[in-house]
Amino acid sequence: MRKLDRTDIGILNSLQENARITNADLARSVNLSPTPCFNRVKAMEELGLIREQVTLLDAELLGLHVNVFIHVSLEKQVEEALQHFEEAISDRPEVMECYLMAGDPDYLIRVLVPTIQSLERFMMDFLTKVPGVANIRSSFALKQVRYKTALPLPANGLTLTS
């Protein structure tokens, strides 16, 4: 078990806000010198706490205008069927998120595509043909009210559980 102190939390919050921040600026933001700051970041990376750094793109500017939440129910909720569905869905670039749900439906997926026609192709040419899919229902997002990637971290630190 490892404890994260306020400085660690400050580093993580700064990196969540701007992954391109320089080590010097990051160190300054948490009142550390650069070497100890770098060492803390490295240690958190080695723990797997910092998984990766990404660049967030603007979907609208890239022509991805249709944001759809699709509820998928399977014929059987057995491990083999679940695994088969998850493998099939994991290779699809338009699937932004996929969650195994408690209750009904079995899965909730978020799909981002340029047009209704491309959504129709995704559903008819792919999703309906995945073995074991029993029911598909869609909900279209009219407007994104809030979107964030930063996790909520406690200001006073925390103890890692694994």
C-alpha cells in the first residue's frame, strides 16, 4: 500500500489539467524542486497510477456530429457470450466507451460517428450481426452539457488500495 500526500495529489491534478506541462512548471506548481517532482511522477507511473497521456480532440470540428448511447441486451448472460461481445466491440473505432451494466441492458456503449447514415451502417452491418445480441436501443445526445476526463481527487491525500 502506498499513501499519496497533498503534493502527489497536486501533481496528479496538474497533470490531469495539462499533460503537456513541463517538469519545471509542474514542480513549481506544487512547491518542489524539479528532481523530486520528476521522481514522484516516475514512481506514480511505475505504480500504474498514471496510465498514459493523451491529446483530446474536438469531435465537432472533425465532423463527428452524432453521439449515440446504445443499450445492448444479449440472449444469454454467460461468460462466453459476454467475452465474445466485448471482443467484437473492442475493435470498432467508433465505439468510444463500453460498459458492462448491472440490470438491463447488459451493455451501454457510446458511439461517435459523422452522420445518421454511418450510424445505420454501424448498427446494420456490425452490431446486429454480433452473435448473441438480442436487443438494441439507441438514445441520441442532443447536446453535451458536461464532459471531463479529470478524476475527482481528495485534497488531503489518499491511500492506494492495490
